[in-house]
Amino acid sequence: MSILPSPPRWIAADWGTSNLRVRAVGPGGQVLAEAESEEGMGSLAPEAFEPALLRLVGPWLGPGVTPVLAAGMVGARQGWVEAPYRAVPCAPLAAGGLVRAPARDPRIAVFIAPGLSQAKPADVMRGEETQIAGALALHPDFDGVFCLPGTHSKWARVSAGEVVGFQTYMTGELFALLSRQSVLRHSLGGEETDEAAFDEALSDALSRPERGAAKLFSIRAESLLTGLAPAAARGRLSGLLIGMELAGARPWWLGQRVMLIGSPGLCAAYARALAAQGNPAETLPAAACSLAGLATLLPGIEP
Amino acid sequence: MSILPSPPRWIAADWGTSNLRVRAVGPGGQVLAEAESEEGMGSLAPEAFEPALLRLVGPWLGPGVTPVLAAGMVGARQGWVEAPYRAVPCAPLAAGGLVRAPARDPRIAVFIAPGLSQAKPADVMRGEETQIAGALALHPDFDGVFCLPGTHSKWARVSAGEVVGFQTYMTGELFALLSRQSVLRHSLGGEETDEAAFDEALSDALSRPERGAAKLFSIRAESLLTGLAPAAARGRLSGLLIGMELAGARPWWLGQRVMLIGSPGLCAAYARALAAQGNPAETLPAAACSLAGLATLLPGIEP
């Protein structure tokens, strides 16, 4: 029996490489409960997905069948079941692309949303398309560019409800590798970020992006020679990497209406960077967009 | 008793973060024996340096005192003993800067060569100054730029026997992190490098360095969508990163006489890249330069 007052109408799952986040959704669309674990796609063999899901959602289930809508790397080739990419230009999500995942437990019916692919330049996304669909559900007339900062930042141009093109930057992954595993880790430390150092590095990288690669080691050198503070080192690394991304992505934001979708901290950093370039980007929370995106798929799976 | 026909006149040590390489040198400068281990500075507490050295050179020692000249991270603050940086402009090495390392074994007298620092832009090197000194010993009239590709590539301008400025790029460390630990690791694999992919990525990154950050993820995307071969993926990553370095370092090589010092494979990649830009860089082997550099210090420590 469900530990909730009544079982959810459906369950939303954001299932990435490192994490699984689930939400029990009530008949009016309200979130009844949330749970998460570190059982991401990267750590699971195909037969381990169902047990990982049930560990989180099992207590919510009632006697009937509860639909589970999932987005993210769970649909990759190494995931639970492959949900083949849909090629842009196309709407970010379409019920027709859903793939049913094999499950033994009769209480769940699991559907996985496919990602998007672009032939030239080659690019792919899994999970962000669902957030874009949600953002469009919340702002149906939006025409412009979504920026989804993260491990692999995505810039996506949307027109008339379709994703017409997108581009990926490995900024978040580079920051994680450089701050935790490179020689720069000795100079960072702590979680604080000096905003002045961020702004200066950002502006440097934007105006002379070809020098970005040369500036990285200066963080270590200044820390050795003049005791650069860890928060300043962190701010500079973040500013350099985001600045290099923004320099490459200039056509995606210069003179464009930009909407950021992501975690509050990361969106704030990108918004600060874009504002310094004269672009007043708006921000939407990733979790709400993801839920709204999965909700658009619900009519397609109901009898 | 030495296992060599006669004990060495001195011992040369390249002691970096990850490795220790030693050579026994005879009275005529000839190498009598070589050895190496993975007991680099990064894995040793201060009191562990002497035993690590003796494990390699112990069998070579005779009854008298053998001088050991060491260069590299062994002289860092976290090393055996700190050999404070010498500030450029200055000759790459000077006997006056040597620091004696404390050793209990009376059969060795260990001296550590200091690295170089630059105040603005902040930069440091440890080990490369010794290779530069060796290159200058082999080519006393050289006036131009040394490029030492590696984990942290160095570009150093030398004039009238002095290093007048230098700049560090984290290209090798970025390649190692991205190829082994990022999402791109799934697309590389093997050790083969496709030269056409290298050339194309290099030329892309050089002509539009601001797009380099955007091109990294294309390696993963093409591997997923069109089955990009691992050797092509490896060539492209290498070409992109070296291209971004060369774009930033353009003033260091454009119209300059460039001499590469490093491992044969890495020097070949840089020479290929520079040749494509019309610069016929020469190449010197790192090991010979390091030995020749340390040898210049010998007169300074002899009574």
C-alpha cells in the first residue's frame, strides 16, 4: 500500500548519468513526494534499472498500474532501453517517440523519452529536450535561445515550438576535472567564489578567447607566487571556462532572447556573465521545466 | 661496491611529479647506466626522497662521495627541500641557486636545481629550465623560442643566453583528463592517432580558437551518431588542444626560430602542427638536454 494518502497519478523520473530523481505527481499535477539516489545510468547494468527505480518509488505505489515517465541518459544505448534520438528540427518531445522499458513489476509502466540529435554539426542531448519542452509548455510563445548550463551545457534555438539547432559545451565537466583532478586543485579548495575574479576572467576570455588556454595555469602560478586566494582562484577558473563558452556561443546569445534553465547557482553565474554583455537573460528552474516537459507526454500514454 | 666497472663521477636525476629518472655519468660525460621508478614528488613525503633515490642509485655508488644533481618538482615546496625560484630574466640555470638536500647516507651529496618564476604574467617552471640550459649548452648561439610540450607545455623566449619570458599551457594535462576521465573516453580508446583528423582539428582550432570549446563534444556526438573511429577521435582531440595552445601562443612562434624539446612523439606532433603553419621547428631530445643542463652545474659544486 502506498505510504501517500493516495497513490500518484504518475511518476516523473530525471535519470541522468550520476543521479536518479523521482517525483510522485497527483491528479492535479501537484508534487506529492520526491526522492533521489545516486543510482545513475553510469553505475547500472540494464537489469539493475528496475530495482533502482523501485527502491525509490516502491513505497508510493498503489494497487493499480502507475505510469512512470523518464528522461535522460536512462534512454542511452547503455541505459535501461535505448530510446533512439529524434533528429532536429523537431518539437523537443513527442509522445510518438516514447519507448516502453521492460519491467517485471506489474505495478509500473515505464516510458522513456528520447533525446535529440543533430547531424551537422554532430551533436546530441538527452534530458535537456524535456526541460525545453517544459519551458515551452510554461511559455508557449517563446521564440529564441535556451541555454541549459551544466556538465554539458546546451544552447538550443527554438522557433515556432521546434528545436531548430543546438550546440554542446563541456564547460561543467571541464570545471569539475580541472578543479578536482588537475594541478589547479591545489589552488582552489572551498566552495566560495570571488565574483570580482569571476568577472575579470570572464571579460578576459570573452575579449581574447584564444588566450584562455594560457590563462588556466596562471591560477596555479599566482597561487604559488603571490598567494592568490582560493575563492579568487575558483572565480577565475569559472570565469575563464564560462567566458570561453560564451565566446564560442556568441551567435547564440548576441542580440537574442535567452532563457536560462538550470540550477539556481549556475544560472546566476551565466546570467551575471550575459548581463555584463548587455543580455538580460531570464531564468527558469530546471526541476519545474523537467516536470512540465514530462507532463506533456502524459496524454500520449493514457488509454 | 658499485656494480658498475667504476663508480660514476656524478648522477643526474630528473625528478618530476610522477617519475624519477636517474643516470650514472662517467668522467667523460658518458651515461654508464640508467634507471627509473614511479616514485615521483607527488607520492613522497620529505623523508621518503632519500630512500627512493637510493633504491635506484644505491647499486652504483662507490666508496667515495658521489654528487647527485637533481632537477624538477623535487625542489618544490612539497618536495625534498625547497629550491626557491629564480626570477626571469636570467640564465636558465646558475650554480649559485643550487640547494643542498639533507641526506643521511654519506655516499651521496645531493643538490637541487631551482626553477624559474615570472612575475607578470605570473608563471613558474621546474625542470624545463634545466632542459633549456642543456639546449643552450648544445647550441650556445641560439636566439629564439624553446617550446617544451608536455603535461604543462612551456614556451620560453631566450636571448643572449637568458630566459626573458615564458608561458605555460596545460595542454598535456587537459588531454590526459579529457581522454581518460571525461565522457570523451568512451570515444577514444587505443593509442593510435589519425593524422588527417589531427591536421583538420588543428587547422580549425587555429583559425577559430573561440570555437575550440564547442568542438570538443562533437567528438562524442560523431562517435555516437556516425561511428567516428577511435583513432580519428584521438587525433581530433589532440589537434584541437594543440591548436588552441598554438592559437594562444601565436606571438611565440609566428616568425620566430622555434626549437622543440621533448619526447619524440610529442615533438613530432608539434613539429607537424608548426610546419603546417610554415614554421620549420627543429627538435632536441629532452633526455639529452636535461643531462647537458645538469652537467653545466657540475663545476659549481666541485671543490
